[in-house]
Amino acid sequence: MKIYHCENCHFTFRREGQVDSCPDCGKPNIRPATEQEIEEFKSYINDGWDKK
């Protein structure tokens, strides 16, 4: 699964396959996440924020 970052709203997310737009704001300004963004994303996941 790849991790992406939206340059419009700064939302970082993971998806499989083709990604055409941000799932948060809907804009097409997405790109692969940088190493720093990936590390920040992983720390949020490890804190359990997506399991609440």
C-alpha cells in the first residue's frame, strides 16, 4: 500500500492502486508522500487514531 499527501489540504493517506484525488478534500493535487510525511503518518497510526 502506498502513502500519498495532498498539497491542497495536507492530508496524508494510504491507498492501493491508482489515486486521482484526495479522499478528504477531493482535489487532484496529490503526490507520493515524502519520507518525513510517511514517518509522521506511521506515528499517527501507531498512536491508534484510526482505530477509534
